[in-house]
Amino acid sequence: MIRRICKAVSVCLFFTFIYLMNVSSVHAQMDSTSVVTSSDSTIIDAEKFEEAARALPAQPTEDEIIAKRLKALQNEVPLVFNSKIKGFINYFSVRNARYALVMERRKRIYFPMFEEILKSQNVPEEIKYLAIVESGLNAKAVSPAGAAGLWQFMTFTGKEFGLKQDEFIDERLDPEKATVAACKYLSALHRTFNDWELALASYNCGPGNVRRAIRRSGYKETFWQIYDFLPKETRSYVPQFVALTYIMNHMADHNIVADSLEYPIAFDTITVNQYFDIYTFSELLNICSDDMRDLNPALRRGILNGAYAYKIKVPVDKMAQFYLNRIDILDACSKEVPRAGVATSAVRTTSSSSSSSSSSTTNLQKVYYTVKSGDVLGTIASKNQVYLADIKRWNKLSSNTIHVGQRLVIYKKGSGHTTTNSSVSTAKTSSSTTKSTSSTTNSTPSVYYVRSGDSLWTISQKFPGVTVDKIKKLNGLTSNSIKVGQKLILN
């Protein structure tokens, strides 16, 4: 019985094995068929992809992109793209990207004015980028060769195109007048060569050098044809112009972003035809003297001698205050005030007598004042009848901060010998000298011009023997109201 059961089990196992082998074979065949089908599909898809890729247009290179951008920017002045210009684009976008960044900050000060004048003079608007090449948009720029201003006029060329230059004025530094002159000069050069690239080259090296290059090239007609025969500096000049024109329009495409922007000071103008001191004017109207100099860079010394009428730019928010006190302010500005680096009595004379005006401290008494507790520059200036700005200039102070014990140099009208004020404890002068100096310091002037922050009481405290009632009586005042620049009689 047991033998029969074992035989039956063996038969069952045999047939089960045969079945499993058949099933495994079938699955293997199916998998093989599937693999072949998948492989065939992959080969077909790859062929289609390659065919589609060949049908797509080729991606433009960086050079092709820049050339296309320049072509889109081009107006009247040719903006070609070649290896020379590519080199300068790389320079201003990578190695010296900071220069482009600074130009982006400054351009809003001058570009609106440039565009208006260029349009009025019928000169291509893109010429505004030439001022970046010339001066870096610095109205006070002066080259080692003596070229000056935004458009870097030499002395003779500036005079030829109407820019006044004398002891007091240098209109090469006047942004508007210099821009008009540059437009006239460039227009004349364009008429000569009938080509803007050659006009730009001539602006840099002079028309004579461009004509010489044309002759040496066999009378070729374009800048790039005479390139090798031009002065070395001029060969770089036009490519720099093209590169900066591109960069100033595509800074963001090269990841150059300005972190701050500069804007022009809104101004109005007044015409003066008298001796005029811009520093006195700034003090009376409480204007930063640096702002006044930035608005009027053509004033070489900050003064006018009154030989001719001249327009002065004034921050527009100060105009109402000026007109309220116009007569008194102009009267105060017509007084000669000794200033470091500025001639005094001789400034009223013509340039022919300028040699007789040495320094501003000639025939002035040099006084040393030691700062005491409670002193501020304003009170020290009032006591010594000088201007606060002068004290800062004489002592090379960058702010109004002073400290007790600090020794200040002050120049006053006097005999010219050096003295010290009574607060200098270490001075070993005679008692008569000390008394003389002290009385000079505390003497009361006959006339006082009201400054910002003054009141009748603070004025009376500045000078011994002066009271509010005395000031009101001498000046016919019925109230305590006074104005900046107002002239007061004190004795």
C-alpha cells in the first residue's frame, strides 16, 4: 500500500515539473518578444528626434546676439561689431564693470540736458555717449594736456566755439554751454568728412590727423579702412564709443545694476552784473557751498568781478527767499571778503593786473583763537567778523565740529603781524598786545548782515554795548522781525 502511494506521488511530481517548465518557456518567449519590440521602438524614436533636431534653427552665438543688438541701436552713427569693439565690450562689462556702474549713476544728471541740446542742434542723440568717453560725465574734469569739462575742450578750440575763459570764468566747465559748443564742433567736422565715424575720430585727434591718415591709406573713405594709419589713441576712441553705447543700453543683460542713482539739483537763474561772492551768497541763503559750486562749475574762484553780466544758478527752493531780500543779499555779496586762495582788492581789476593780487591773506592780521567751552564756529566767526566757511577753509575743517583747546587760525584786517587772542593761556605777549587783540576781537562793527538763525537778541549778545532796543532804534524797526541778508546798523 505504501509502495503504491509513493509511486502516485512521484507521478504527480513529474507532471507538475513538466507543467512548470512549459509555463516558464512561454514567459521567456513573451519577454523576448517584448524586448525586441521595445528596442525597435527606441531606435525609431531616436531617428525621429535626430531628424527633428536637424530641422531646428541653430542657436545664435553671443557675438551674433551683440551684433544684432548693436544693429537695433544704430541710428545715424554706425555701430559695427568686430573684434576690436568686442574687446572693449568685454572690458566695460567684465574687467571694468564698475566704470559702467558709475556712469549709470551719473547719467541722469546730464543726459536729459544733452538730449534737448543735441536735438536743437540737429546732432544724433547717440552722441551723448561721447561725453562718457571724454570725461566720465565729470563737469570739472581737466586732463593733463589741459582739456577741460564734460566735452574736454582745449583752450583754443573752446574759444573758437564761443566758450569764455578768463581769470574768473571758464565756460568749458559749463555743462550747457560746452554741450552747445561740442554740437557745433561735431557738426562742422561732419560737414568736412560727411561721415560720423570720421567726425568722432577728428574730435579726438583733430581733422589734420584724419586727413593725413586718409592720404596714407591711399585715400580710403571709412574709419575702419584708415584705422591702421590713425594715432593709437584714436584707434581706441571710436571702438570705446560704440562699446559704451552698447553697454549703457544693455547693462542688465550683463548683470550690471546700479545700487544708487544721482539726479540734478533743480535750479533757477539770476543775472548778476556786479562783484559777486558765491560763498557769501551761500551763507546768506543757507545753501551748501558745494551745491552752489556744482551748479556753477564755470566759476573758477567762486567770485565774479562785475566786468560783464553772468547768470548764476540757484537751487529753486531758495529763489523765494532770495527775492524777498534781493537788494540786501546782493549788497552783501558785493563786499570783498578775504578767502584762502581768492584775491581781495585786486579781484575788481582786469586780468592784466592779476599779477598784483597775491594771496587772500596779504595785508591781513593772522590771529590764533583757542576754542573755549561753549564755543561753536558760528559764534567764533561772528566775534571775529569773518565767515564760518572761511574759518573752515583756513583750518582745513571738513565739518563744524571743534573741541575745547583747539587752536584756530583766523585772518582779519590789520597790520599784518601775528597775534593771539586773550584765550591763549600759553601766550607770552605783553599786556598791551593782549589788550589790543582782545579789543579787536570784541569790537562792534558798524553794519551787520543778518544770517540764518539770527534774532535781534542773539545779535545783541555777539557784540558788547549792543542791545535789542539800540538795534531797533538805529534801524527804525517797530518789531523784532528780521530777514536773512538784511543790513542792520549797530553803532
